[in-house]
Amino acid sequence: QVQLVESGGGLVQPGGSLRLSCAASGSIFSINTMGWYRQAPGKQRDLVATIRSGGSTNYADSVKGRFTISRDNAKNTVYLQMNSLKPEDTAVYSCNAYGYELGNSWGQGTQVTVSS
């Protein structure tokens, strides 16, 4: 099992920046991919960005060029740097860890609100 704890959400004005963190513990060696997903009110949960154990990344088209996912293996932590935030980025952001034998693990989610 893997436990994920997110932090870094909050309220920010349009054009501002936030950095989300996701600290993993437990069976971390079973993790192949970590990522961030988001769910806005009344909408389905969508992929934001993922990073594989080898370091390759994948982004949703809507965040390319604005968001950057990274990982610190020594701290077992994944980050999502979000720049040039827009009101449509408002959502609950959840951290995900996936492993072939592990399956999916989710964090509790953190609220990001972009509003003036």
C-alpha cells in the first residue's frame, strides 16, 4: 500500500502561481507512475500531468506550457508547479500513484481556487 499526502492548494488570483506537493510513503518501490488529476464541480476527474519512474512526463493540452510536474526521489515527493493560473483551473487536485502490482492509490485532494 501507498499513502499520499498533498499540500499547497489555496486561493490565487488569475495569472498567479501555486506549487502542489505530494509526499508518498509505504510501498514506494512499487510505484511506476505518479501524477496529478483534477475535478471541477459537476465535472469528471481529468488528468493534469504524470511522471514515470524514468522521468518521462505527460501533460493535458490545457496545461502545457503553464504547469510542470517534477519529482524528488530522495524525498519521495512529486510536485506540480502551476503558473499563469486561470479561473478554469479551479478544481480539487488529487495526487495519484500507480504500480503494476499496486494498482491505483489516491491522496485526499487539495482545493485550488483561481479568482480575483
